[in-house]
Amino acid sequence: MTEKPLGTSARYTVLTTGYTLSTGPGVAATVSYVRDGDRHVIVDPGMVAHRDRILGPLAELGLGPDDITDVVLSHHHPDNTMNVGLFGRARVHDHKAEYLDDQWTDRDAEGHELTGSLRLIRTPGHSAEDITLLAGTADGVVAFVGDLWWRPDGPADDPVAPDRDTLRTSRLRVMAASDVIVPGHGEPFATVERVPV
């Protein structure tokens, strides 16, 4: 199976750009919206200064919480999951399952396709459960990586990564499969930029 999604019809918007203690007053997640056909996806609805930082930009797109069909959680740290409850009608995807209402459906994230343009892959490193959403767009593949990178500058040595070699392997995998990376707590950056691996 190829790493990259075969489709190129997805579009994305960063709803709020996150930060960490070293770049902001606290910790906030980068929260993104991805659309492909009738699928409306929120990636990492985590900690933000106020939920309007998520819902306001979403409303500017003409959408409310009930319009969201899917939520992707890159991993289970609270700073990336805190506001998942805003999207009560959405299917929630993580590394091992899909959840909806009272239904828990086991499935491995590796290679799971939400659509022909949206594919999940396993990318452990920041934690053992990390996943990345690869979105095929008209301009290339965008990787929503959670905290595989916190920001464009890394950190090169993630202080909470259990295994530096695993982190590096996953970073190289994502770089080979994508054109743009959306990190967990910062601005998107082009894969060709010099970034820590």
C-alpha cells in the first residue's frame, strides 16, 4: 500500500494555531478542520484559551459542531483531546478504534481510509499511540501529525518521547509521504524546510 492517499480532493483550514509554554502564555493545541466530500473532520480538538478559538473559525466556515462527521485524535494527551466533547455527533478515530455514541469498533489505524483522500497511519514517537492523518489535496499531501513535531523547530529531542529512534523513524516516514506538516502546537510548515528529525 502506498503511504500517500490516492485522492486529492481534501481541503483544510487551521482553526487555531497552538503554542507551548516556551512560545506562549500556556499550552494550546493546533486544531484543524479537513473536508473531503461530505466528511467534515476536526483534528486534535485539544486545549485552547477558550472554545471560541475552535468554534468561532468553524462558524466562519458556515459550520457548527453538529456538522462535524469525524474527529481524529493523534494521541491521548489532554492538550490534544480536551474539547472532543464539542463534537457529539462525530465518529472519533484513534490508534486502535472508531467510537460513535455507545459503539466501540476495533480497527488498527494503520492504512485506515476515511475517504479516498484521507488516510490514517501509525507514527509512534511522542507516545506509543501516535497516528497521523494524511490528507491528499490539490496542492499535495498534508500531514496532521499531532506532537510528532510540536512546532516547525521541533523540538529535536522531544522531552517526553519514550524512544528517540522510534520518533526519528516516524518523522522520516511522514516527511517522505507529505508536502506540508501541521504540528501539534505551531504553524504548518513545508516538508522541504529544514526541520529536526
